[in-house]
Amino acid sequence: MNRLVTAATAVTLALTAGACMQQSSPQQLNTTNANSRIYIGALSCNVAGGTGYVLASSKTMECVFLDRNGQSAEYSGTINKVGIDIGYTKAVHTVWRVYSLGSDRKANQLSGTYVGEQGTVAAGGQAGGNWIFGGPNAEIGMVASGIVKDAGYNLATGIAEMSLKLK
């Protein structure tokens, strides 16, 4: 019962974070964060739809990273989730805010594995949030949150693992 309460709390927090932030374009994020010392750009991903299998799911994605200087690079990857994942989602477009906690990264230097938390609820529309950390030298953090229209019907909360590979 405690796990169910914890999961419901996580989903509620994800909904709250998602409801507060409409998804911005990479160009808008780069303009808004132009003076940040740690923001390095936006990773824009098309994530495949899929079905949650109660305890896990896996989806492929195609991404473009646009750094705050206007340079871009293409990536392919997967996002795997472990935890509660019930229902199905349609393909969605997600934009990640990318931060470097170490050295400044070029657009082609994001390949690697990232791990963090995720929580989403979809009932026609989807609201949620994810944060992950990792990449080269474990110096990169990413945050995605927002609302997506017509995303499917799904409840998911747990641990996310994302792998990115430069094309």
C-alpha cells in the first residue's frame, strides 16, 4: 500500500511540474537561457509510442541537439523505464533542457548513458516530468517537463535510463 501511495505522490508531482510548464521550442529555450552558466542547449526528441508492461517499457527515439550557439547534432537512442508503467502512449515530441555541470560541451558530445526519475500521466493529453544525469564524465543533467496533446492513456512512474548515440 505504501508503494501505491508513493507512486501516486510521484505522479501528482510530475503532473504539477508538467502543468506549470508548456513545452517550449529549442530556440525559445536557448533564448531564455542565453545568460545561464550551466545551460548548454536543448535536445529535441521524437519518441516512439509503446505499451507499458506493468513493470517496464522501452522506446526508441530520434533526437537533434541544438546548442545555445546554434550548432546542432543528430542522435538516436532508447529510453527504458522500470517501475509502474501501465497503458499505452502514442509517439510524442519531447524537448529536454540540457545542463553541463562540468566543462562546456559541443553539440556532438552528448553520447552516453543517463539515469534518473520519471513520472507521467496520459489521458488523451500527457503531463509529466523527467530528470536524468550522466553522459560523458557524468557531467550532464537533463530535464523534460510539459504537456503533450493526444498522447494516449498511461500511468508511469519510476526510474528512467536513456542511451544516446551520435549519428
